[in-house]
Amino acid sequence: MVERKRRMKLFGTDGIRGKANHYPMTGEIAFEVGRAAAYVLRKQHGRNQILIGKDTRLSGYMLESALTSGICSMGMNVVLVGPMPTPGIAFVTRSLRVDAGVVISASHNLFNDNGIKFFSSDGFKLPDSTEAEIEKAVFSKKLEKIRPEGAEIGKAHRVDDAAGRYIEYVKSTFPRGMTLEGIKVVIDCGNGSAYKITPFVLSELGADVIAINDKPDGININANCGTTHPEDMQRAVLEYRADIGIAHDGDADRTILCDEKGEIVDGDKIMAICAMDMKKNGMLKANTVVTTVMSNIGFEIYLNKSGIEVVRTKVGDRYVVEEMIRRKSNLGGEQSGHVIFLDLNTTGDGPITALQILSIMCRREKTLSELASFIPIYPQILLNVAVQKPRDIDEFPPIVSAIRKAEKRLDSGRILVRPSGTEPKIRVMVEGDNMDTISAIAEEIAEVIKSNMT
């Protein structure tokens, strides 16, 4: 039975997310979400299968079992693939032709959080309408009366070769006949779901691989490592004199790079490098890159000068994908490292992103620092203010007033303040041509938020 918080909204911008073993990330809610998803999807597809994968965090066992039980109790079967990157789940969902895929992950968050997100049978995230139908079914009581019996109850089984299928597919996106021999790579696995996959792919393609943070224990996922803390990667690149550093987040749908000098190459620069290469080779569809409001203005200016249109969406890779489909473009992503090659996968794919950059380095015989050096980046500050419950800033006149006053102090640049879609935080981004000025403005706005929302 769902507890008193029955009427709270479950789905956010990236599925359901929260602190593990607290509402809504409890075994009870996961069970009811499994029942509701099976009910909705069975109406759409008939009796078949839902695939479940997860990252390496401890609470994944609890949620996986609860979801499986809920789905089977409604007469659908479950395919379990264990720890696997989110893009791998999207790929295998299509490859195995199941009705939906489920990822149990809180992405870049620490181990005490977890989340549940769904992919449709075509590997794209479920549309809002289907999520709303699942949510409605969870909050209603009608499912309590639906109890398949006997042979109508679903069953679960494990697929052992799912990771192998994904590995072979990722390798196939690297140019045939090209090798990574002679390239030294540091890969920071973030103690997440790609801890075996990306090092194996790189080694298979001939690279000299130094893997770090590749020993997950259930609680060390994203802990001072991976895309949100790339310092280990930077140090290792310099220590081992590597050609490139690659960092994933916990579910490996993000990649942040480090050049041979130890300098970070973020999602904006990755997209810019790939966009220029794809345009040169006639592969950039619609001559467009889709990104979010968080991408640096320097990235946009650089691509515009090369005749490439930059289209912005609100934050969230699902919105980027939706706009890419609408515009029939094939490259998009976020500054945070979600990079989407829509010709290759339906979501951000960390291992594939890394291989695309490595292939450009090999073909053009250039270092990563040389490829990234032409892309101007305006100074940018991002602060996260912890709050009880993220709310729209328009509800707080003092915050709106502080932002408007601050905007008048910027000769060039912009201010973006928004509630996080995945954490109880308000994100403050200030961009301009003077670091001291934007730092002061960001701190001032953060203080006003703390005074009014915490």
C-alpha cells in the first residue's frame, strides 16, 4: 500500500529520483511503480517483457527486486541484465525487442540516492503521457483488484551476454581499419556501471589503458571521482603522460575529457569538436547542434561563425533529444557531458562519445589540446544552493529583483537561475567576461536564495 504521500508527484525531468529507502525511493513504491508500469505497458503491447538494468549503488538490489516483483505480479516478464550503463540499457532494449527498459540509477549523484527511469521499446525515454499514465495508476487503487493467477503471473530471467552485445556495438562505432595502438588513455570509471565496459572496449581497440576508480563497492560510486570530480583523472593523465583522460558518471551516459596537458574538455568543447568534424565530412544533419541554456556563449559564437546553428532547450537531455528529433539533427547534448549522436544511440552515451573524439584525434593526427584550443569559453560560475523543495523563482519577488539588478551590472553575459530537476537545489549560473564580477554576482544571488527559500 502506498503511504500517505500518495498524491506527491513521482516523475521529474529524468524519471523518479530521491534518497534511497525514503519516499519515493522505497521498495514499496518501486513495487507499485513496477505494477503500474506493467499494467500500462501491457495495455499497449500485450504480455511480453520489461528489461531492468542498474548501476553499482547498494540500493540497486532492493529496488531491482521490488520492481521485478511488481512487474511479474501484473503478468509481464522481466529480463535482468545487472550493472550496465544507461546507454547500454537503451541499446539492449532495442536489440532484444522488449517492450520497455528500466534503469535503476541516480546518474552523477552519490550512492545514498537512487532513481528509476524508463525507456520505450525504441530506446527513447518514455513520453510524458505514458509516465503520467503510470503515475496515475500508482496513485489510484484500481490495481489492488487486479491479481493475475497461476500461469498468468510473470517470470524473470537473467541475460548474461547483454554487456557483450553493447561492447561489440560500441566498438562498431569506431572506424573500421583504425586502431588506438600507441595511444595511452586514462579512464576514470567513477566506480559506476562502465567499470568493466569502457576499459575493455579501449583495450580491444589497441589502446594502452590505465583504469582508475574501477572497483565499485556499492557506496563509492561518484565519490570524489568521475565527471563531477575529474581531479583524479587530471592527475593520472599527467602522472602517466597519457594522451587523453576520459571520465564517466555513475551510469556512463556522460563523458568529460582531459587533454594531455591536464586541462578539462567539457561537453561544450566535445560537441564543438565533433560538430566541426561532422560538418567538414558532410555528416552534420540540419547543420545544427542542439544544446541547453547552460552551454557557454563562447561555444555558440564559435559554431555560428562556422555557419552552424545552435538551438537551445531547457535543461535535461530528454528535451535535447526531443528537439533533435523535431529538427532532424543528429548531434546534441549538454555542457555536463551528455553528448547525443542520434545516428548511433538514442541517449547520451559516454563510451561512444569517447570513441568519437579518439577517432577524430587519430584521423587528423592532432592532440586533444590542439583540437580544443580554437573554442573560446567565457568565464562561467555555477553555484548550487540546497533547499527543502525546489520551486520556481518567479514565486519569490526578492530573488527576481536581485537577478534583475545583477543583470544591469553585466556588460556582456547572462544569468540563469533555475530549480534542479534531479536534486533539492537551486542552480545559479552567471556568465560574463570578468571572473571577479560574475563570482560576486553569483554569491549575492545565492545569498538571496538562502534567505528566501531555505
